Amino acid sequence: MHDHHPAAADACVEELRAALAAHGITLPSLGLDVPTFASPYPTRPLIALVTCNLLTARALTAALRKGAA
């Protein structure tokens, strides 16, 4: 399955959701950016991370720093 396929994008979102959950992080707005699927040109779908509160942003920062160490 190639990166332009909606099922690949869905799978990517779910993998990201699971990886974040493993660190106790939930991004309620995490999902596919629907307008990218409406493009008449072949584009790679975008994943919408959208917004989060300060507590979630700090948890995400800590998880990324831990993973980078």
C-alpha cells in the first residue's frame, strides 16, 4: 500500500495514537486532514495533530526528549 492510499493514512494515525497512548498522551483532535483527500492532484494525505493544552504539550515534549536520549 502506498503513501497516497487512505488506508495507509488511517493506519498511520492509529499507530501514532497508540504510540502517544503508550506515553499517557491523548490528542483528541488527532486524525486525517480531510481536505487533502479532496485535492484533484495526487498528494500525500496530511495528519492533523491540531491543538492541545499545556499539560499535554509538556507530556509530549517529555516523551520526545526521552525518546531522543
